[in-house]
Amino acid sequence: MIDPGLAGRTVLVTGGAGNIGAAISRAFARQGARVAIHYLAQDPPAPAGTEWAHVTPAAEDAERLARELGNGAFAVSADLAAPEAARELVDAVVARAGSVDVLVNNAAHCEAPDTIDELSHGSLERHYRVNAIAPALLIAEVARRHTGGEAPCVVNISTDAARAFPGQVGYGTSKAALEAITRATALDLARRGIRVNAVAPGPVQTGWMSHDLAARVADLVPMGRVGDPDDIADAVVFLASRQARWITGQVLQVAGGHAL
């Protein structure tokens, strides 16, 4: 892409300071965008017998990354499980930067165990609040504030576990809901020029795989390797770029052929 048209635009990346989120934040900053890096100020206590498999980066990570990126990047906190979080988060970014031009719904909740035998109302609710409800409400808040000029766009981060992933019932189905939200909101917002797409990563090495596990997983990927966060970030930047101006409602699987 010679010029993706992202310079000077404000990009809100939820969960934007760690792992894939940090790669996405850096990728937009390299294009001259101002990045609002969302973080969760304090992780909620885990229920007994439960482990969080993914947590939103802490304040110090977000502030450190904002300093690294420069170009007006800043950190902003919100607990996306809270009912008013979407409105408050978008209000905070608009007050600081004037608009949200690109929304990247990257923050996710994933806990273990998440098998059908361990399923509970609480675990399903926790997954859906962060992985489906919050992104839908954030899309709505960004759309409500668009009154003219260049339309904002949205990129949701799903997973190829949304197709089928044994042992991740709450996580996988909540991401499948996010893909359905992607299509539904894309149709509702198309006449306003607001595009909504999603990226579905395959297995990405963010530190959770040992060397041996990564080698075993790579054998399951047709292209022969696990993913890197930059693989995902580059796809997100493309979907937000002017080169993707006639693409909406799509789920782009970025997985090296995994889970086709």
C-alpha cells in the first residue's frame, strides 16, 4: 500500500498495549495515526478454580507504549464488562482527540476451564460481556457520533476458534457472536459509509506456547508456522485503509490455512 490514508486519524485499540494489541497499535502509529490505547485498570478477581488465559494490559504497559509511539498516542482505561463502559470510553477518546476514526475491537476475555462440563452462567456471561456485547456497543457509540466528513471504520478481532475449538465453548461461541455482529452492523451502517470487518487469527505466538508446543502447533498449520502478532496487525491496517474502501461485512481469516 503506497498510502493507506491513515495519517492523522485517531485509532482506538481496545486491549491495545499487549501482544496482538500492541502490534496493532504500533502498526497504526507507523502509518502516522494517533493511537488511543485502551487498558483495564485492574483485573477482576478470578472465580475459584478458574484461570484467566488472557488479560488486558495494565496501566503501566499502556502508558509506556503511548510514550514509545508518540504522535499524540495516549492511554485510556475502561472495564469493558461494565454496562456503561462503551459510552464512557468513546466519550473519553473524543474529549481527548476529537473523534474515533478507526475502532479496533481487540480486547478479549478468555478463561479456563471452558469445556462443556465446566460451563456455567457466570463463565458464559463474562465471555459474552467483553467479547460480544462491548464490541457491539462500541460500534454503536462510534456510529452515533459520526455526523459528517470521512466515515469511521471498524475492525473486530475474532479467532478461528469461532468455527470450532474443543474446550473453548464460551470463548469460541462469543467470538462467533462477534462475527455475526460484524455482518449485522456492516449491513446497518453501510448507507452511512461506515465499514465493519473482522480478522480471525489462527494460533499466534504471544508467549503462551512453549517451544515444543509451538512446533507441534506449526505441524497443524498448512503454511508450516505459527503466527506472529505482526501478521494480524498488518491485516487490520489493510482493512482500515483506503485500499479496503469497498470491503465490509467480511471476516478475514489470517491463519496460514489453519482451521479452513
